[in-house]
Amino acid sequence: MANKKITIEGLAGMIGKGFAGVDKRFDAMDKRFDRIENILIKQQNEKIEALEKRINRLEEALVVK
């Protein structure tokens, strides 16, 4: 195999292409994490609302306010 001379610019380009692929993967992961986070936040809010309703019913039943 012949020795190829690589310029700094060529090397920088190769590294840049490699990081572009990594950036795309991180972007995809960020989107997935955002979706998961939103689902978890929604579930937590629903649980909190359900608990608030139950507490209100208990307070009304005990006539505590």
C-alpha cells in the first residue's frame, strides 16, 4: 500500500464527518429522552391530581377545612 499524505485540512474534514454522525445520534437520543420525560411528567401530574381528589374527599368526609 502506498503511503498517503494527509493534510491537516483533510484530517479535520474526516474528524468533522465523524462528529456529525455522533451529533445526529445525540439529537435522536435527546428527542427520545424528551418524549420519555414528557410521558413521566404527565403520569406524575395525573397521580398528583388523583391524590388531591382523594384528599379533598377525605377532608369533606371528616369535615376538616
